[in-house]
Amino acid sequence: MKSLVKFEFLKILRKKSTLIVMAASLLITAVFFGLPILQFQIYNQDGVLRGTEGIAYEKEQYAEISVPLTNEYVTDTIREVQELFADPDNIGYDGNEQFLIDDAYWKGIAPREDLLGLIAKNYAAPNVSVGYNALPDLDVSNGTDFYQARQEKIETILNDSSKGLTEKEKEYWQNMNSQVEEPFQYGYFGGWEVIISAFELLMFAVLAICIVIAPVFSGEYQSGTDAVILSGKYGKTKLTTAKILAALLFGILAFTLHILIAFALPLTAFGIDGWNLPLQINGTTVPYPLTFLEGTLINLGVIYLVLIAMTALTLFLSARMKSPYQVLIVVMPVLFIPMFLSPNGTSGLYNLLVFLTPYQSLKPNFGSYLSYQFGPVVLDAFTMRTVLYVVLALILLPLARTGFKKHQVS
Amino acid sequence: MKLQLQHLRKQYGSKTAVDDVSVNLTPGVYGLLGANGAGKTTLMRMICGVLKPTSGSIRLNGKTIQTLGERYYTHLGYMPQDFGFYPDFTAREFMLYMAAVKGMNKKAAKARTEELLELVNLHDVAGRKIRSYSGGMKQRLGIAQAELNDPDILILDEPTAGLDPKERVRFRNIISDFAKEKIVILSTHIVSDVSYIADTILMMKQGKILLQGPMETVTESMQGKVWELVAAEQDAEKYSRNLRVVSLHHEGSQVRLRIVEDEAPAPDAHNVEPSLEDLFLYHFSEDMQKEGSENDEISG
């Protein structure tokens, strides 16, 4: 079996088309995940800082605010902003809203604008976008309970009728939320932010792998080698398994190479800072009690399962179709049509299904309160996707095996 | 060793590719003759277990393929017609891969690979990618892989197709070397190939076995049906259009014709000893006309 897997792996690897497709796909991945580094820019009073210079400057700014977000700290921070707004000389007006100018902005706001935005958003209604200039509207004369405000906002989200959550689902999310540790430790998480926001771009890597493995069975039919290998002792047994194992091995190794590039670029440029910080510092209503590293790894696990299931689908089709092109005619729409399907919420069968498509499943949707209920059982998006893609792989891989075994040379 | 084909039939929709074929095969070289589309390849695929018969059975020493399962394939070596190779593999890698597919252990596979590559004269180029091989080299590699497991049943489907005369002679010799104590089924529409190495002829037409018998006696049925005559050029042309003319030899202003017909084509025609080629032409002249250019190979 080992030799068969080795030879089947070599068969995939040796093809010129494999090298071309993989090189192109790795380049695309590098560009996608490298662009945020090249395009990064941050402003200070002296002008704009770009690329790694800008990143270093931003990290310096964050050093000052890498603190636990206690209620006292949040109250003091809000008060500081309110004091800045109390001086009319500091205020600018664009006809729509007020904002701080000059030193008040560059010294009081700019170094911690993300943090101020996070705090302001915690007190705003769901789906309302606010910035630091919403802070003067808050009444903190008697202090503030940042975490109580968070809890209230979460309850508003859960009780939003458009979300259509059942009592069971609300209970599920409340239970999960109760496990989130307080106070949140704030800090820099630039590298993880890039990765989390660009996960879906790995769809190109999945497609490239499907292109490469499409000929695993159908290529034998197309070239006429099916007759000679199927008439061998292990042609219909061990060889079929070896082909599937080789394809999976190739898929996982090639995808891991993409992941290494996708992760290495932002984590080298932005640093691994923030790996142990909670996801909530990027959005306070996120219910998952996870750090950036944990959240990233869990989503990555789901993505690997999507990859394995798509590999299984490709192999299943490959075992049943006469040429690799026919396989790709089916696989490509499965992978790419969901890109153009926009969910209009997180409830209703259509939306719930769209969130399970391969493309949408690459996105973590940490703050979406996306859940699936089956009787008394509630599953979050990660668990649901895990179950779905494991089941798909478990169904499709044996079907691929049977397809080749029963193939008739004609 | 006895391979029995019992009432084998293969139907594709309304077309019957193989029609009720029953043959008992014991060690020896069988030349499976027939025009293109006669059902030879379909029959061979069924024997090799890569195509399921619509009905009928294949038994090896009394046991069906289904009963024998994997064990059946250990007795089998198959070289399909025009099968593709893996162009990015070297010949040695391809042989080792096929040895693994055939379930041979690594040590035996290595030794047998070297032995066979030597035998088919590919040893010196065994490290080269197959994409650089000529048609003849690929055919030799094809038969070498079929022989890897030293099979009891060797199935060769059109092994000499596309080879030049020199390569064909070399190939026939290789097959003769491999044929000892095996059941070898050699399918071809090139009559001269089987006439040199086959012990028994199986002739297929429209899915049926039309004729079977030992090489020495199979042409007996043609006694009195093969004629030779010398005619003027304009008459020769008329004969070619209307009769089954095997060969034409220009001798000055005259032409010597070899004709296969039930009746004497002309009063001065005389009977000659029939050959396998005559027998083939007698049965397949219509099919051959349809095949066009392939006629050249048969009469060549």
C-alpha cells in the first residue's frame, strides 16, 4: 500500500500542470495576504507612515493601551474624551457630526482610536456604526459598567425578531457568552486581524487543489490506462484506496503550504502579538470565549474539513466522469457560485444554507450568532460546518472508491 | 490451466458487440483475427475483468472470475490497445508502479523489472521519461509490464499496431519468448503477425467466433477458393473492382493476380495453396473496404 500511495502521489506531483497551478495559486495567496502589509498606512501629525514603518509605529501606540479593560479604565477613558470635547477649540464640524482637531485628536484620540471605537460601539445599538465622537453622549457621571452594557447589547441582538432565534438558541448563546472572561485584556492584534478578515481568499487554494486532483481517476479513463491498472491484482482494491490517500495527502500538504504563506506574511510583518488576547477586543459582542489564536485555529480546522470534503467531491466526480474537464465543470460552480450569494441575515433556510456553502464556510463569522437547531440540539456555525463537511467526506470518499471499482473500460 | 468463455455476450443498447462466444482455451498462442469493430477488444476486456459481460461467464480452472476475485488477476497480464502511459514516469518507475498494482513484493519487482527491461531492450533508457519514447519503445514497455507477474494468461490487444516492419519482427520475437506454457491471446488485424506465432486461430466477425482451429488446418476450408491468373492491365483493374484480389504483381504489360473467390474468376485461373491472408480476405473483404487505409497493412 505504501508503494502504491507513493507512486500515486508522484503521479500527481510530477505533472507539469500541477507545478503550474500550484505556483500560480501560491502566488495569488502571497499577493492576497501580502497586500495588507504593502497597503498598510497610518497617520500622525507629521504625515503618513506606510508598510513596516507604519506597523512599527502603530505597535508603539498600542503599548500604551495594552491593559485590562476594567470598568474603571473604560470610565476614565470616556471621561478623558468627554473633557477634550468640552473645549470648543478642540472641536471641528463637517456639517454632519463633531470631531476633534489638532492636538486634541493627534494626542488624545489617534493613538487609541480603535480602542475608543470599540468602547463607543459597545454602547451603541446593534449594527449601528459609531466612532469615538459618540463617547461624549454617554453619561458616565456615576461611572459605567462596560460589561453590563455588553450584556444588554447581546440581549438586544438575541431578541431581535429578524434573527429568528429560538429560546433554545438564545440559551445556547447566553451560556457561551457567560464563559467569556472579563475584563478583556486589550492589546495589539494586527496580524490576526488580517488573517481573520482574509480567510475566504483561501478558496483559490482549494480550487487549485481540486484542479490538480481532478484527473486522479478520470485522467486514467482519458489516457486509457484504466484498462491496464484495473486488470492488476490490486487495481480495484488497494490501488483505489491508494489513489484517494495520495489525493488527500497532496491536498493537505499543498494547502498547508498555502496556509504557511498566508499566515507567515502577516504574522511576520505585524507580529504574533495578540495571539492570547480575546476575540472580543475586535468586537465586544462576539460570543465565543476564544483567543485570536484559538479562533483562528478552530476556523482553520473547519477550512481543512471543507478542503477534504471538496477533495472528496472532486474524487467522486473524477471516478464517474470521463475527463478531468467535466469534473471541473461541476466543481467550479460549487466553489464559486456561493461567492455571489449574499446572505440577507442569519435566519431563514436560505441564509442558513448559504452560510454552509464552501465559500461562506471559510469565513469565521465570529460575531454573527449563527446557529442551527435540530430538535433540542443547537449547533454553532463551526460545529455545524464540521458535521456537514465530515459527513460529506465520509459519504463521497467511499462513493469515489466504488465508482472506480465499478468502472467499465469501454 | 483452462480458461473457459461460456456464452459471453456484451450488448451496448441495441448493438451487440460480442455475441454468444463460447471457447475453451488451454496453453498456447491464440491469434484473434477480425476487422476493426469485430468485437475483439470488447472480448479481451471481458476476459481481463475490466468490462462486465451482459451475460455469460468466464471461468479459470472451473471457477468464475467473481469467485476468484483478486486471485484471478494474479494469473493475468494485459496489454490493452493504444493504452496511455504516464509520460512523467521513467520506464523503470512505471514498471515498479505496475508491479505494485500487481501485488508483487518490492524485491521481486525490482529484479523482474530489470530482467524484463533488458529483455525488451529498454534497459539503457530505463531512466528516461516515457514522454521521450518512440511508439515502438512504448509498445515494448507495454508488453514488459504485462509480463511482470509472469502471468498464465497473457492478453495482447493489437500489440503491433503502428509499428514499422522491423519493430514488428522484434515484437513478434518477444511475444514468442514470453508465450511458453501460457495462454496467450493476441488480437490483431495484421494477418502476418499471427501467422508467424499463433498455434490456433480464432476469427471474429460481428461479435461472433466465425472460425476456430489450429494454424495448420484453419486454411483447409479455403482449398479450391484461391486462384491465380495472369491478365492484361485493363482486365486486372476490372478484377480488382469486382472480386476479392489479395495481391497484384506487374509483370511487364501483364499483371499476376491472386484472387479469393468460390468460383474460378476466369477460365485460365488456377488454384493455389491458400494462406491465412486469403482466409481473412475471404471473410472480411467488405469490412476492409470500409476501413480504407487499413487495407494497406493487411495486404502488406
